[in-house]
Amino acid sequence: MIGTDIFTAKRFLEAGDVVGIPTETVYGLAANALDSNAVLTIFRVKNRPAFDPLIVHTDSPEKVRGLVLNLPPLAEKLASAFWPGPLTLLLPKQPHVPDLTTSGLPRVAVRIPNHPLTLSLLKQLDFPLAAPSANPFGYISPTTAGHVADQLGNQVPYILDGGPCQIGLESTIIGFDEAEQPTVFRLGGMALEQIEAVTGPLPVRDHSSSNPAAPGMLSSHYAPRKPVTLLLPDQLPTPSNQAGALVFSNWLPGIPASSQLRLSPAGDLGEAAKNLFAYLRLLDTMPVSHLYVQLAPNQGLGRAINDRLRRAAA
Ligand code: TXA
Ligand code: MG
């Protein structure tokens, strides 16, 4: 069932069930992060391997402090600059955060999402919500309640409909090591330039290969169900009536315009991010045999867009 009633969502969550929740980034598949059985249901519904840890969502910095051992000064600065917002911090977990939630890792991923419905839901719950993106493992993240219903509807008793996601890319993940040094684990909905304005230059973890420390970063993670060829911004496709394309702002020559989707005709990276996953889904339903995807300018949200496009093509 899809609806807008946070009390219905609350009832299911308190009973240990999973609920689809809106955030500004993508829709999440939420359950009580402190209840191993509820968390197990997330893994089962998503068909997600147990080695891929979940992000824990709360509505206040005080509640975040109750989940982590300490908040390094730089993490504190990032939190006050960008929460609620599309930023996730990886910090040493308190013992009561179940190992299942963090896949046995010593750190927990925490974030305060910026969506009014989900914030008021979180405020009324006396536990935080573990929530991976609400898609079957390895597929494209959902940016509308309808996407969640299409793929997981019969296994999710309630989907809270908060409209289309305003950012459209998963959160940027920043991890802190024992020496409290930050590293970018995942490019995402918070532009790296904005984060580095607070932290200074950051190392970006290479996640092109299978990496047990950040398993959600497996290449091919966003794969649509058709063969994908990546195009650099100035590269041209082999002309074909059978091909489809996802372009940044200008039509490609040699491919029917009716088989092309433009992420942002105006060339706006925010608009492109917002359309990205919905358009990848649309391409999957188009009567074409293979897809071209064109990279966006590699700056701001363009870096995260290109990261997702590269993995869609992997
Ligand atoms: O925007 C988002 O972050 C969305 C919304 C729902 O909040 N959530 C999301 O979750 O994208 P998910 O599960 O699709 O991606 C989370 C990724 C994991 O795949 C993993 O790579 C990383 O975050 N992660 C989570 N906990 C971690 C941990 N303890 N150590 C290392 N990586 C972790
Ligand atoms: Mg995901």
C-alpha cells in the first residue's frame, strides 16, 4: 500500500516490519536499526548480501551521538554544515548497534535525511531507521514511491509517498579512520566541492573493484538490463536505429531522437541528477537493443552522476 500517513508507517515499523520511506536522495527500505530481526527483513526483501552494511537514519545530532563512540571535530563541522542533507558519515559504532546493521564492521554509517515526512516520522520513533535504497540488490535506486511499488511492492506493507526525490542521487559517504582522517567512500548528492570547502582536499576511495569494505560500490551496481556503452562528452555513437541513448543536454546524431532522453536540456547538473535514475529506468523499457550513455561535465554533482553512469556501463 502507498500512502502519506506517518502513523501507519510508524505502526508497521514498531511491529518490526519494513516500510518504504522518502528522502531527498532516493527512497529507502526502512526498519528498526536496533532490531536484528527487523534488519534481517531488509536484507531478505532486497535480496541483499549480508556483507553489505546499511545506513542508519535519525532526526537529530543528539540521536547520532547515541549511535557512535565519538564525533571527531571535523565530522561535527560537516554535520552542522550539511545535516539534514545528502551526507552520510562513517564513525565507530556503539556496541548496541547490531553487527547485522554494519555487516560486522566496526563503523556505523549515519545520516539525517532532509525530507519533511521522514523527519517527522523519525521524530516520533524511539529508534533509528536502517535504510538502504529501496531497490532489489544491484538494480537502480528508486526516486519515486511508484518505483518502490513496482519492484518491491508485494513485499513491503507500506510505502510512505513523499513525492519525487529532490536530489536523486544517494548520499555522499565520508568515512573517518582511527586517526579521525576523512576519506570519500562514495560520491553522491552532496557535491565534493562543498564538502572540501569545510574539510580541505579529501582522498577519494577507488571503488572500481569489488571491495569488501564498501560493498555497495561494486561496479555494475546500477546496471540496467540492457548492454550499455559509455560515451565521453565529445564522443559520437555508431549510428543505429536500434540504439537508445541517455545524453546530458544535446541530442546525439545517428540515433532516433525518439529513443533519446536528455538529463537536462538546460545543462543543469542538479536537474540532471534528479532525472538520472528515473531515466535509466525508462531506457530499460524502451524498444531498443542497446544503450549509449553520455558522461556529464565532471564537476559538482556531475562527478557522482558520472560515477553512477560508469557503473551502469560496467
Ligand atoms: O542516500 C542514501 O544514502 C540512501 C538513502 C535511503 O538514505 N541510502 C543508500 O543506502 O544509498 P545503500 O544501502 O544503497 O548504500 C549504502 C552504502 C553501502 O552499500 C556501503 O557501501 C556503505 O553505504 N556503508 C554503509 N555502512 C557502512 C559501513 N559500516 N562501512 C563501510 N561502508 C558502509
Ligand atoms: Mg543502494
